[in-house]
Amino acid sequence: MALNLLAGGSRFDVQHRDALGNIVFGRLIGMKEGNPSHIVPIHRLFRTPQRSNVDAGSIIYAPDGEKFLLSMAPTFFLQGGHQVRTFAATLLDKSVFVKRAPTSTDAMTGLSVRGTMTYLTMFDAFIEPGVLKYDKTTHISLPHQAYKVYSAFTLQVNDVLNDKYTVTKVDIVAGICLSEITT
């Protein structure tokens, strides 16, 4: 083999593609049940040589066509001194379209004015089921139609997804966009 797979040897002989169509060498490693304490859902681990061209926030396509969003990339050493990066790989199983209302400043009042909602783009995401919210007045946990969205696309508060959900909170965590949406 003429190319040494970026000094990773045969451990990284599987070809994947990134969202731009570039070849990325690495291995997707299966995971047992996820740890509920993880900030980002981990469906697989993606191990790749240190000098590969992916980073947190990259999307890779497995040979079988599945799409994974990469996050958190600690570097560590393997036997033989090979330096590798291991990413959390979250399966992107939904295609979502987003609408956004442009904002401008009214020249007369100086106030921010929202325009008409317009289609912005479509992106891939992992959407985590709703969570229970605790009502402090009744002391009861109530089902709340809130969901977490994990994506490489950066959303903004008040974006509308699939004409149904409104983005209420946005954070960048471990190199990816983590948003909360409600109906």
C-alpha cells in the first residue's frame, strides 16, 4: 500500500466520505447502550488518524450510506505510538427544513423588525424525544413537547423547523449545534 493511511496503518483502512465528498479514512466502532450522562448522544465512535481532515461538527457518510455527526475529539496514543482522534458519532436520521424571518432595524424607531418567514435550507439532524418538565406551582412533572436537535447547521432562536417546531434555545456544545425546539 503506497499510502500509509496517514500513519494509522490498517486500523483506518475503511473509506468514508465527508459532506464535501472528500475521502476520510477511519473506523466506526459500535457502542453498547449510551451513557445518559453524555451531553451528545453517542451511537458510534469514529476513530481516525490525527492528521485526518475531519473535526468536531463534520458529517461523515459510512460506506452503507448512514450519516454521522462528529463531536468531541480528544487525542490519544495507541500501541506503536500512532496518534489518533476518537469522535463521538451521532446518527443523523432526519432531514429537516428550516425557515427564518430576516430582521432589520426600523430607521424611524430604531427597533428591530422581523420580516416574513422564508425557506432557508434543509439539513440533517438527530432529534431526541421530548423531556419532562417540572411545574413548580403544582409540584408535578408534566410532559412538555420539547425536543433536542443535534446538527452541524447552526440554528437561531425563533427559527421554524418543518413548519411545526420553533427553536427556543441554541447552544454550541462539543463542536456541534444543540437546540431545543417546541411545538
